Amino acid sequence: MSEITVTVSGPVGCGKSSIAGEIEIALKAIGVPVRFADEKEMRSEKNMTGADWTGYLEMYKPSVVIVEQIIAAK
């Protein structure tokens, strides 16, 4: 199995955790295994928001730029 790293970046309070949460939901819905690099940090975010990402998406109204980057095999 190959592993893909998805990085969600932006300034504080822009909706990064909300987007990451929605990416997790969407990928799991189509059967793609997902884990967070820092499970403890993400668990904290989920506890704080109740994992209700949609409310935060409405508040932040983020837009997303997708960048594909090829990393040479080692």
C-alpha cells in the first residue's frame, strides 16, 4: 500500500481543522483509510468542536487550493 500525505496549511483561524475533518469524512466514505500524523492534536480539535466541521466551514468560509507534488522514490 502506498501512502499519500495531504497537508492542510494556512493561518490561525482560517478553517484548517474543519477542512481536514471534512477530508477525513470524505475519504472514509469512499473506503480510503485515513490517519492523522498527530492523532492527539486532532482529537483535541474534534473534542473542542464536537467534530461539527460544517458550522466552522460556514464561519470561516475557506477556499482550497490543491497542489500535487511528486516525490521521487528512495
